[in-house]
Amino acid sequence: MRILAIDTSCDESCVAIFNTDTWKLEADEVHSHIASIQEYGGIVPELVSREHLVFLPQVLQKALSSAGITIQEIDHIAVTNRPGLIGALLVGLNFGKGLAWANEISFSVEDHIEGHLLSPLLIGPTSPQPPPFPWIALIVSGGHTELFYLENALNKKWLGGTLDDAAGEAFDKIGKILGLGYPAGPVIDKLARTVPEDALATFRFPVAQVAPYRFSYSGLKTAVNLKVQSLGLIDDKTRAVLAACAQSAILTQLVREVRRALAAFPRAHAVVTGGVACNSKLRQLLPEAFFPQPKHCTDNAAMIAMAAAVKHREGKLQAAPWNASASARTDWDLLHLEAETAAPLGVIR
Ligand code: KG4
Ligand code: ZN
């Protein structure tokens, strides 16, 4: 079966084609909207929705021609319908539905977070193999910071996540405070590499410790903001040290909670996915973890094709009804709400 997958959950228009007979990706196209939103210093939801309208048909054509096939050779369309920016999701979902309807192809809806979680399964001919299940999977992106236990590709348990901002958002907002542009994660990563290890003690930013498998970044953002205000004019060297110290505070939480989960689930192997999984220091700090190749850590449709392909292999791929809708939230977000109302959270140290 040939699956055509579409993801428009945020600011990238993505289309991929996956062949379940050969278990190979035949196309993997991503068009980023960064050039159009950079001047605003972050994502403008209405703007990215309009960008998807313009670029998605072009990205589809690119994917079909790079696979060397026509739409008639597609057997199934899988579209991300949750979670994400609602306008952006609606564009991709309705585009996918229209394509499926017009060409009499079955279609299903997929969860963007499930896609990220299964992205370690996207391996090229020369890339290393992911570890066997069970996995402790950390997803760290601009929208999510969540920790899961995966018994296998279809069976997962949410362990916990962030109480406020995602790690990627912390990178981007701290970058904004430091005047580093958007998205700031890769810039901070690069700047931090110029800072010697002993300079990481220069600014002691808070590392929230709320409860097991919980993360929190809003206090860190405030701390960096206050420090920058108190310093006044900062030179490039100080800016780099501030960025490296903030990065260190972000990563310390991530590493600590992954290791906590590995100790609690000794049979499991760690995998880390999502845009922040591109971070070179995180890769260095967690040598025991498997990281997908960077192009499959950031948003892509190959991971959505994989989510559908894995279900198809197990006979569990369900066609979605034509009135299927999009949702800004997903099951994992609801688990957050349940957990937070059920248990006192303790003190931030
Ligand atoms: O997974 P992704 O492409 O989109 C979402 O689903 O959110 O993640 C984007 C996030 C941004 O916040 C970006 O700053 C961050 O990933 N990011 C990084 C790096 N590359 C991308 N953060 C830290 N270091 C990097 N090298
Ligand atoms: Zn994502």
C-alpha cells in the first residue's frame, strides 16, 4: 500500500509518501514558513494557515514527482488532525479529505504527537537502527514536552509533561529576549558551542523540580529576562554565555527526567524526538538515548505516514468519517488536566 501523508500542524507544509510493501519512504517534502514569519519574531497562526493554502498544493506536486508517481497510484491518505494550530490543521485536513474524495482513496486522521513518537522508526539505508521496544520516549518540540513509556509502537502510557511552556518554546522566547531571532533553538545551540564548560556557572538559572516526570520553563524565562534587564547593554560574549547557561538549565530538566524514567523502567531504551532533539548538547548529555536524524526530529509528514503504516501492518488502520474534524488538543493534553486536578504538585525548588 502507498500512503500519502500530510502534516500542517504548525508552520511547515509537509507531504510524504511511504510504501508499506517495501517499507520505504518514496517522498519526504517539507516547506517551512520561516521566511514569511521571521519579521514577526514567532508564529502568527493566521499567516501560517494562509501559507499552507498557498504551498500545500505545490508541496504535494513535489512529493508526487520525487516519487515518480501520480495521485492515482496512492492507496491511502493519512492527515494530521490534532494537536496543533487549529487553522493550520483545518487547511491540511480539508485538503487531504478533498484529495481522497476526488480520487476515491481511503483516508485516516493521525495524531501529530504519535507521529513524533514513531519518528525513530524512520531509518535510511545507512542510518543506525532504533533500539527495540519498550521505549522511554521524550518528545521535545516547540509545542510539547512530554514523556511516554511505549510497550510497542501501538501501546503507550503517558508518564508526564510540562506544566507550562514546552522546551522549544523556552528556547525561542529566551532567544527573543537575547535578540537572537526566530526560531532561536538552533542559534542558541550554535552559540553555546562557543562557550567553555567552566563558564556555565556564570549565571545560575533555576531548574524547576516540581514532581517526577514534570517540567516547567516559565520561571526560567522570567529569570533570564530579569537578568538581561539588570545587566543593561550586553556584549556578544555575555550574550553567548547567557544563552549557554539558559540552555544548560533547559537541558538539565530533560536529562534528569529521562534518567528517572529509565531507572523506573529498566527494560526500556530511551528515544528523544521533536525539534529540540536536534540540539547537539542534548545529544551529548544523553549518549544512552537514540535520536532520529535531525530532519525527522523537526516537523515532517514522514512520521505521520509511519504512524499510519504501523497501524496498517497490525490491521488497525481505521478509515476516518468524512465529517472528521480537527482539534487543537489531543488525548495527552487531557491527561495533563486530569493529573493536575488529581494531585498536589509540590514546591518548585
Ligand atoms: O518539532 P518542531 O519542528 O515543531 C513543533 O512541533 O513544535 O520543533 C520546533 C522547535 C522550535 O522551538 C525550535 O527552536 C526547536 O524546535 N529547535 C531546537 C533546535 N532545532 C530546533 N532547539 C534547540 N536546539 C536545536 N538545535
Ligand atoms: Zn511537531
